[in-house]
Amino acid sequence: MTHYQLKCDQRYADVFDRIVVILHDYRKENFRSPTIAQIASMIGDTEEMVLESLEFGKYFSNHSPLLH
């Protein structure tokens, strides 16, 4: 794996972590999930980055022996 790939993976992981916190807090206050556009606005990133980070998080959690 290249250094660039590791940097990308870390960026997705960082955004994913922020999304998880946002989802938890938003659901607690609003009793529903925010839209992708709302999440992107809250973290100051693009909708594409939000979706890619969610996909990364889904893949990571399905393949990590520590999370099973």
C-alpha cells in the first residue's frame, strides 16, 4: 500500500468518526437521521466525501477483527 493510499484511508476514517458523532447527537435531538446534505454541511465537506467515508466505514467495520 502506498503512502498516498494510507493518507486517503486516514482521511476517510477521520470523516467517518465525525459522522458517527454527528449521527448520534442528531438522532438524540431530532429523533431521526440527518440527510447526506445536512451531514456534509455540518462537517464542512462534500456529499461525495460523506458517502465515500460511510462506505469506507462499512467496509472497515466488516473486515476488522477488533470490531466483531
